[in-house]
Amino acid sequence: MLVNRKLILAHFWFAFAVFGVALTLGAWQMFIRSPIGTWLSNPELYYRSLTAHGTVMGYVFPTLVAMGFGYAISESALEQRLVGVRWAWTGFWLIVIGSVMAVIPIALGRASVLYTFYPPLIGNLFYYLGVVLVVVGSWIWVALMAINLRVWRKAHPGAPVPLAMFANVAGSYLWAWTAVGAALELLLQIIPVAAGLKNTIDAGLARIFFSWTLHAIVYFWLMPTYIAYYTIVPRAIGGRVYSDSMARISFILFLVVAMPIGMHHTFADPQVGAGFKFVHSAFTALVALPTLLTVFTICASVEIAARLRGGRGLFGWIRALPWDNPMMLALAFSFVMLGFGGAGGLINMSYQLDASIHNTQWITGHFHLIFGGAIVIMYFAIAYDLWPHLTGRELIDVRLIRTQLWLWFVGMIVTTFPWHWVGILGMPRRMAYFDFGDPAIAPQALSVTFSAIGGFILLTSGIMFIVILARGMRAPQIDAGPYRFAIAVHQPATVPVALNTHALWVALMIVLTITNYGYPILNLATTAGTSVPAVYVGAQ
Amino acid sequence: MSAEETHRSVEVAARVERRWATIAVIIVVGMALLAAFAGIHQATMPQPRVEITDPSRIHLSGEFVESNLGSVLEANGNITVRAIGQQYSFTPACIVVPVDTPITLRATSADVVHGILIQGTNVNTMLVPGYISEQLMRFAETGDYLMPCQEFCSFGHEGMWGKVKVIDKADFANRAKSGGRLSCVGQ
């Protein structure tokens, strides 16, 4: 039962609108730094664009999708009206105001620090305050998800929490805690300097705080996608979830081990010793576990659908899948990109292999493939699946939807594969232009051109996505019925307390964060003489 | 499905699942062990110690004063290279080192965060102001290598490219005879 449809639609529409803008900027960046673009006479424009692209795609877009989807899950999985609707709107407006507040200084060239902040570079105060508002708005959502689950539990003592809501709340807790790292960096370090109260900052400590957020935020982006894998895909293609408890275990593992691994982003940093880098490397390997479990469970769930449709043989069932169903297509594309991206991630996880690709274009290729590819294509699928229930109108352009998904998949491969390749050749990240006339750089020109073409394919697909949704607002009315989630082959009548509640796992997440981050942070915070003069952006 | 059949199919499902979970755990543990082995056995671990330095004073005293930057032949035949990154160049802009010799790179930043990446090698480290980065390297072949800054350091970042010139051992020894700190300048 979706009652607060306007609230959910507002989240999705704002998310997709800013996504469209950021996607356009991204395509322009790919073009302008490629050999088919002309050299940018003012490279500073590139970094404005890059800061806006990262801030929107990293903070605003996925957060709004998770929130909108979260409200939809809460109302439809719990079959309970959302508690705290006014607060939910407050959170939404905080994010809108925060986004505008952050984007204005970026557009004026006063905050070209990229979404990863990079102190001692310091941008305009309002950029950081805008980001803080976005995070605060999302924390309201976290609280609402917890409260709504609590209300439901009171009315259904001991009953198994629906899988979608269990995972949704796990994702919200993960976000609440992972955002703390960047919040500490902003509130304790950057904002006092941006406000002019201080003029020095410990850049090394700031990088550690940020790494706390930087990795687990990816798993927050991933949560809606995994929830869709488990609770939407099997239903949409006519199958069942292979195992309800394995699904819960996967989400719990994400909650616990996504956090204490962020320092693999600082393998090449001088402010952390080798010991903690190794610990974080080992934990990073561990986070592959829930994904490996998920790949198995989802493939098995899909196989059930195929066999129910008359599929036979060891692999022959694959042909029996409903390939014309957009959800099936999106899942397959998502898995292919997750496979390549995940393999790349395992390379990044080890210090030894990371050394050859750290901060090269390989990394940019990697996270675009995982986030822009595997994750975002499922955001599209979620929107398509929910849309008729939100608008009360049918999405009639199924063929267009399939084309859009195909284009996104092809575009992402064409963009990211050459990107990985030039990374191996040692091409550094975040450069407004390259001197392709240099004989050492000239061989990379072709790959960069391919990536730029991929960027335009993605832009085309993104525009189609927005057009399809907009047309869906004016399509003929239908009764879409209640929004349902997939059920398991053996739907559990009872679930062990450990797989039905979050408290134990949240505690474990916090403890592991303290063991893996406590000492490095304390050590840096108490070492004297590590603060360095701030360098104000736009003041030069 | 009868109750007995349901029970049996639940068991089969659980068994297959356990098997896959075991395989997944083995993969994960195997990877962590591989990383540990490579780190310890091939001595490719990050720098063990954290060293600090004050970027607002590095030009006045200490190992990163301008006259001490560049390559120096140590008594044991090894080379130490000292360099700094600043918006938007490296000093020295072109590093000269001998081929097939153990080299210690010690570097820091004079202002914001930079990075040193030597293309075609595994040399890749961050330069964080306030801290000293140390990395061991050894070049197997002579030639010119590009050395871009790999971290965003504000809007001149795209122009921050250094070079490493790897020359013959005898050539280098010859140039090092007069002592002092070497760079490509004056070659």
C-alpha cells in the first residue's frame, strides 16, 4: 500500500533531475579532455564541472534514490502508512536546499575542491554547509526507517520482518554510521577553516576521516540495487527467492564489514603505517563474501523462474528466461558489470597490485563500472518497476525501455574498458587535458576517444530514461494493484532473532570501526606538528 | 508437495548453499593470504614508519632544503632521491638515476596534496603536506619515464608533469664524482 506517493515521486524526480545534469557534465568532461575536443583554455571550468558531477552523483542522487525507495519499501513491505510524513518532507527539503547551496559556489568557481574535499585545499563555506544539509536530511530518513520498523514490530511481535524492510533498515544504519567519518572531517576540521576561525589543518588526518566514509558509501549506493536483486527481480520474472536467510546474512555482512575497510584508499599515503593498511586490506577481501553469496542466491532464484517456465538442461534453462522483460535485462547487465567491476575491486584491494593503478584512470573506470554500471542500471529498473504504482499509469514504452537499458550497458562498457586500460598505462586521474602530442601519451589518444564516445552513448540513454518516466506521468490510467516483493521458496514462518534484528550487528559494526580506525585517528590527532596552512580555492 | 518432500528439498537447498558459502570463504581467505605472502616474501609493503615535517619550513632547514634536493650516491652504493611537490611542479622537475640500482625516494609536499606516479613502473605514492613519503624503487631499463602528479592539487593539476631519466650506471657514477645533488640539469 503506497499512500505517500507524492513524497516518493518527489524524491525520485529530484534525484533523476540532478542525475541528468550531472550526467551531461560528465559527458562534456569526457569529450573536452579527449583528442576530439579542443584544449580547454580555462582548465578551472573542468574542475568546477568535476566537483559538481562528483557531489551530485556521490551525495545527492544515490541518497535520494535510497530514501525514496526506502519510503516505498516501508509502506508496501510493512503494509503500514508511513509514520512521520512531515519529517520526511523536512528531510527532502533539507536536501534540496543543501544541494542548491552547494552548487552555487561550485558554479562560481569558489569550491573547485572535488567531492572528496582534499584539504588543505579549502573552498567556500557554503559548499560544505550544503553537503552537511544533504547528510542531515538523509539522517532524518534513517531515523524514520528505524521508527517505522519499530511501530510495525509492536503490532507484529515476533513476526519475521519482511526481507525488503530488513535490508532497507540495514542500509540506512550503514549510511548513518559511514557518513560520520566525513561529518567529523567537515565539522571538526574543514568548516572551522572555511569559516576563517582557523587557518591550519591536518591533511593526513582528514584523509583518514574521509576514507571512513569513502568506501562504505559505495555499499550504501549498492543497497537499493541488492534489495532489488533479492526482492524485486524474482517476482518480476516469475521466480522465487532461493533462500531468505542467506539474503539476510548477506545484508548483515554488508552492514558489519563494509565499514572497517576504507583505508585501502590510503595504501599510498604516508600518514598511516603498514600494519593497519594490511588489516584493512584483509577486511576488504572479506567484503567480497556477501557479493559472492548474492551472486549464487540470485542465479539460483533466476534458475527457479526459468525452470518454472519450462527451462531444461544444465544451462539450457538460460534460454527459457523472459529476456524481453526489462527487469531480466537489467539484472543480466548489472551482473556482467558487477563481475568485471568486482574483479577490478579485488585488484585494488591488495597493496601490491594497487601500487600500479592507484590514482590512475583505472580507478575512475572501476567505480564508474560498479556504481554507474551495476548499481545505477538497477536504479533504472527500480524506477520502471515502481512507476505504475506511484503514478497509477502504465509505462507503455517497453521497447524503448529495453533500448535504454541496452544503451546504458553498451555505453558503460565502451566508456570504462578503455578507461581501465589507460589506467594500466599510468594515465593519472582528474586532468583537464592531456598533451596527446607527447609521444609517451599519444598511444592513449584512441582509448580516451572511445571513452568519450561511450560518454555520449550514456548521455543518450540517460535522456531516454527521463523521457520514458516523464511520458509515464501522462500515460493511460491503470490500477497497478498493491506493490509486492518476491517471496522465498520456503518462506520462513519464524526467523532467528539474530536474523530479524539489527542491534547486535550495528554494535559489531561500531566495534570493528573503533578497532580498525580508533588507533590511527587518535595517533594522528595527538601528534603535534601535523597541521599545515590552508590553501584557499579561488583566492589565487 | 508433501510435507516430507518439502523437508527434503529444504535440506538439499541448505546443503548446496553451505557448499557455496564454504567455497566463497576459501576464495576470500586465499586472497588475503596471497596479499600477505606477496607483502612479506617479496618485501612489497607500504612504508613502515610515519615521519612528519613542517611544510612551511622545509625550504629553510632540514633534508628538503633546495640544495639537498635531487639524487645522491650513498656510501653503500645505493641512491637516495629527495624531491618535493608544489603547485604545480616537482623539484627537481627531472630526476636522474642509474639503472639497476636500489633507490630510496623520499618526498613531501610544500603546499597541498600531490602524488608521484612514474609511468611504466609500480612507483606510486601520495605526497601529503606535513608527512614524508618514502618508497623503494629500482629501474630495470634506461630511458625517459613520465612522472605526472596523480592527485588533484587545484586547477593547474593537469600541467604538473615531471620526468625521470634512467641512465647508465657508469655515466651516473661519473657525474656523481664531483659530489653534490644530481638532477637532469647540467647534463
